[in-house]
Amino acid sequence: MDEKKRRVTIKVEKSAGEDFYSCYMAEDMPSFGLAGYGKSVREAMDDLRSAEAETRELLRAEGKEMPELEYRFRFDIGSFFNYYDYLNVSGVARKVGVNASLMRRYAVGSSSPRASRKKQIEDCLHEMGRELQAAAVG
């Protein structure tokens, strides 16, 4: 990370039962907060970046400096599958060891996994990432 950048956690969430997404800062900053909204995760992220640019200009006009930000996104399950739409929900469910229809309910927000299940899904996704990093096509 660039020494001049401030790392902030951005929570990305799907509204239960709706195709609406939000991104917002998890940490409190002294003079600003950022949020973005949209019909997809990408729209919400774009809105968040627009909010950052507008806030930067407003603070500058007040004679204040806004730090450069580096985002760290934390997705709920529904927003995760919207953003990484090339991942197959059923395939990920199989890898995690979860019933595919249950995973789909998590993804659309009609059911919420308990904390231990969330951890199991997160651990599996990290393992999948390591497997992909080790893969070679040749």
C-alpha cells in the first residue's frame, strides 16, 4: 500500500429481496463519510467513487485535505455473487459443501447464514483463490 493512502473498509451489501446494492465506509472519518448505491454492485461502487470525488472537492473548498483512499471491499453473499458474476453459485455451493438451493437463498438475501457458515464460505473462497493463483494455462 502507498504510504500516503489511507486504507478504508467498504461494506458492500445487497438489500434483502431486492436488486439494490449499497457500499459504505465501515470506519468513521473525522470530517466525512462515503456511500454509494445502485442496481448492481458495480453501479454502487461507481456511485461511491463519485461521492469520493465530490467530497474531496467540497473539503478542498473548505480548506481541508482529504487523504487518498485505498478501498478494501467486504461483500455480503448476495453482493459477492453479483460482483463476481462469472462464478457459478451451484459450483461454489458444491465446493463449500452447502446445498445449492440454500446458497442461492443466501445470494438473493431470502436466507442469512449463521456466522460459522459465513466463515466456512469465506474460507472456501480464499482456498479457491489460492488454487486459481497456482493454476497455469499452457
